[in-house]
Amino acid sequence: MSEKPIGVAVLGLGNVGTEVVRIIEESAADLEARIGAPLQLRGIGVRRVAKDRGVAEELLTDDIEKLVSRDDVDIVVELMGPVEPARKAIMAALEGGKSVVTANKALMAQSTGELAQAAEKARVDLYFEAAVAGAIPVIRPLTQSLAGDSVVRVAGIVNGTTNYILSAMNDTGASYESALADASALGYAEADPTADVEGYDAAAKAAILASIAFHTRVTADDVYREGITKVSAEDFASAKALGCNIKLLAICERLVSGKGKQRVSARVYPALVPLDHPLASVNGAFNAVVVEAEAAGRLMFYGQGAGGAPTASAVMGDVVMAARNRVQGGRGPRESKYAKLPIASIGAIPTRYYVNMNVKDQPGVLSAVAAEFSRHEVSIAEVRQEGMTDPEGEPCGARIVVVTHRATDAALSDTVKALAELDVVQDINSVLRMEGSDS
Ligand code: NAP
């Protein structure tokens, strides 16, 4: 057993960094036993060096470059956040022969391979388990446990803020605006919630998951994205009537054409999910990822997708792996992008749809609406129609909810355009996809 200490530099002392430093300090004896050498904290990179930061002041530095290049640092743990300066610090660390652990999803989802290439060249580890779904182990199961299987689909709830908002809307009948205000007041949504509610955060995670699952480089720009800002209380009422919940899903799929040509689809959008699907009952700020592989079948991973301590758990798992590799002289699996599958455009993706529209309450409306679906070869699975009344209780048209069988996004878009032009259709209130049911 090697006794030479493994030196660690932690960049960032925020929500996650504070918990990582705490675990390194409080669990030193256990970590040493698991690694086969002591883990020693060499320094912590921050912007503000001060006495009141809850750690020994001499560990703190604002000179990230100097900390990362120290000879006694073997592993750099990047927990600063933005793409820059994180990218620069990580590149410097890798080029200097240090292994790197990061939780930076934005950076990993943008990376076009230069970080992995630098790790490869220096023959060191680059781990990022915490970049997707916080504490939930999903990167390592995909890269290692399922390395001998073929993943078909990864679908998950990977953003806690939006799941909290959608769960509140489902439970209380609240509007999106009021559920967002509550989430902000309780600290579940940031002051600027754009990255969460517009689906950017989930899209970054989808890119990372798709890249790993399908051995193909997928960046955040390749991911089709819709946020949750247009989901209404009325959509939840209709979803309930249809036996569904509404969830923001990140879906990564390997599509195989009739001629055997494979493509990758990565997409993020709110979708109706039947209540008997495992993702339908994932509530509050929790995350879950369902992986389907050819031999393994369906696997589900569930737990806390964010927060300082849960995220630090995933970070420390990577740190221990990287440290063991240092002690034993090996490396973890290198980046695998050999398949190089093309990315499918959203127009070609077949899913089921839910279309909610206001129509004139007159004979022949239903058949006119049905005719447009039929004309665009979109098959209807279910139709619900109800009368509407104005605030004085007078009849004022009707609402039609249509659920389709599988159709391509392109066919559905054409149908909706045509419906909007019909004289009998007053408004298309919403169009959502339905996932997790086969027909
Ligand atoms: P945070 O609370 O905002 O902390 C960021 C830390 O980085 C702060 O200590 C800050 O220093 C330091 N920092 C930022 N820019 C710096 C710079 N230019 N030079 C030196 N230090 C700098 O962030 P966090 O919530 O811990 O998140 C850290 C990373 O983990 C992010 O990539 C995030 O996406 C990822 N992550 C977070 C969670 C979560 O639940 N929080 C979950 C999964 C992944 P000062 O303290 O001096 O300002």
C-alpha cells in the first residue's frame, strides 16, 4: 500500500466546494483506507480570500493558476461554475499532468473534445459524475456498468427547479407564475430562473448523457429544447383527465431506420407522462433517470439531483476513483466517441401529441378538426370535447383536446398550422408531447 499522499486542490468554496472540503477533512481516515494513501488538501481557489470562510485561511488563494500548477497537487477539483475561468484552469491542470474532477455541466456540455484529448495526452483522469443529476450515479453506470451492453434510450427528470414547479402545479392547480414565485421564495429557483425554466440546464445534461450513452459527441447546441413557461393550469387539468402528469423530460435516444441506419436524438421538453410510468411519480426537487439497454432492459436511478452535500457525494466518488488510480498507477475509462452517429433533427422524431384548442360550438366542428389530422396523416387516439362558459355563465364555444398516436414533429406542426387557419378554431391553447406510452 502506497503511503505517498495524494494532493488535492479544490477550486471554489461555494455550495458544493464547502461540502467537498468538509468531507475531505472529516472523513480523512476512511478516505485514506479506501484510497490506500492519505488525501491532502493543498489549497482552495476562491475570489475572496478572508478569515471568515470557515477553513484555515492559509489554504485559500485567489491565484488559481499557481494553485493548479503546484508540484504537490495530483488532483484538481473544479467547483467554480462558469465555463470560464473553469475551462482554462482545467486545461492547465490536465496539461500539467493532474487528474481533474468537475461538476461543471455547462462546460462539459460545450466541450468539443479538447478537455478529453488533453486528459488522454497526459494519461490522467477527467471525471464529471456530479455534472448530471447531483448525487445520482448515472455517468459511471453508463460508462462502466453498461459498457458491454447497447443503450437504446435515456430519459430523465434532470432539473430539480422545474420539477418542483411542475409538481406544485400538479398538486395545487396553481398557475406557472404562482408556482415559480413560490419556488423562488423557498430558494428552489434562482433570482434569474432562465437556465432552468427554459430548459438550458436540462439540455446541457441531455448532451452529456447522449454523448456517453451513444459514444457520439453531442453538445448542448445539438439538443432540441423547449422550456416549461407555457405549461398552464389547464394543461394539468387535461393531463389529469387523461391519466397523466406533466414533466420536463430530457430524452436521449438511439434511432434505427428501416435500413439499419442509426441516429441520435437528444431533446428536452415538457411532456404528458402516464401515471403508471416511473417518471410520473418523481416529485418535488428530486431527479430520476431511466436507462433502457438492449440486454439489461429498464434501469431506474432516483435521488437528489442538486444541493451542496448530495453533489459533493458524487464529486468525492470521482476524487476517490482518481486517487486510487494514482496510487495503483492506472486510469479510468477514456472518452469513447467512436460511433460518431449523426444527430436526428426534431422534425423526424415520432412521438404522441396532446393538442388543446378552443373552437366554435357549432355542428361539424369535430369533423372539420378530425379532417385536418387525417389530411396530414396524424392518427387520433382520443378526443375530449367540453362546453365553455363566459364569466356571466353564458355558453361561449367549446374546448377540444386531441391525443394522437405517434406522428412526426413535422406532420404535427403542419397539422397545427392548418388547424389554426380553420374558421371554426378560435385558439390553439397548447401543444404538448406525450411520452412513456407505446401506441
Ligand atoms: P457557488 O456556490 O456559486 O460557488 C462558486 C465558488 O467558485 C465560489 O466559492 C467562488 O469564490 C468560486 N469562484 C467563482 N469564480 C471564480 C474565479 N474566477 N476565481 C476563483 N474562484 C471563483 O457554486 P456551486 O453551487 O457550489 O456550484 C459549483 C459547480 O457545481 C458549478 O459548476 C455548478 O454548476 C455545479 N453543480 C452545482 C450543484 C448545486 O446543487 N449547487 C449541483 C450540480 C452541479 P467566492 O466564494 O470567493 O466568490
